[in-house]
Amino acid sequence: MEGVTVERRDVLADAAIAVLADAGMRGLTHRAVDAAAGLAEGTSSYYFRTRAALLQACVDRLAAQTLAEVPRGGGPSDVDGLVDVSVAIVGRWLTADRARLVARWELALESTRRPELGTALRDAGRRIRERVAATLHGLGIADPERRADDLVACLDGLAFDQLAGAGPERDAAGLRAAVRDLVHGLVTAGPAPGPG
């Protein structure tokens, strides 16, 4: 029975993410989530009593899905393999997982007004960056924690630039070249400058 509850929560969180992506923060209601999930009215409010609980479910689900994409032990064996993984992740964000990306940005903007949501997003981001740092450590990259922070931020920025249309439109080859330059530049650079 517990598995059914977890599965139902995931279905509702996925529906909430879809609503966020399609209708924005104002469109996120329990009723809209129930409709998107194809479930009876009142289902989402049974599992997530408040709007804050629904937002937390979105953050948790997005973090779990992103963590599933980031290698854990047995990941890339060299920097070029890291480029391949990074290109695949950013490529999915811009295509098949576009709704996840848009929903995450909706949550990030809302977190500027809701400190508890900001805390949840920072905690989720920390777990993802720790996984990336472990991958970099496994590749023998110096200062893996700092470089993981920078790599995640740069890949997020590249995805935003592409999806929001803020920069030049890149085809698959252009996206690969940009990710390759980012990854190689960040993970093979010298040590960070000392305090000045």
C-alpha cells in the first residue's frame, strides 16, 4: 500500500510540474493539478494539504529526477565522457524535459518571495552539486566542490540562454561545442586565485 501512496504522490508532483510549466505560478492550484493528473477533484489536497506542501513536492520531485540523471559511481571515465553526459542532460532539458526546466525556474522566482521555498531549492541544489563534485573527484579534478558549483551554474545558464532565447540559437553541434568548452574550461583550469 505504501508503494501506491509514493506512486500517487509522484504522479501528482509530475502533474504539478506540468501545470507550473504551462500556466505559471498563478495557475498552480490543487484543482488544476487534479485535472492534469486525471484524478478526482480533491486528490492533490488529500496528499498535499497546502500550497506550500505542493510546492515542496515539486522541488523534491525535480531534485529526484535530476539526481537520477547525474552519474553516481561508474560515471564518465574522462573529461570527454563528462562532456557527453553534460550534453545529454542539457539536451534533455531543452527538449523532452523542457517542462521540468521551466517549472524549476518558476519555483526559483517564487523562492525570492518565499524563504522556505528558497531553502528547499538550495538543499536540492546542494545534493545535486555534491553528486557532480563526487564525479569530478572520481576523475581526479582538483577542487571538485568549487568546480561542481561553477559547472552546474554554467550549464543552467546555458540552458536558460537557449530556452529563453536570450542568446544565439544553437543547433546540436553548437550546443555540444558550448558544453565542451564549458566543461574543459572549468575542470582543467588552474587552481582558484588566493584571497587578494
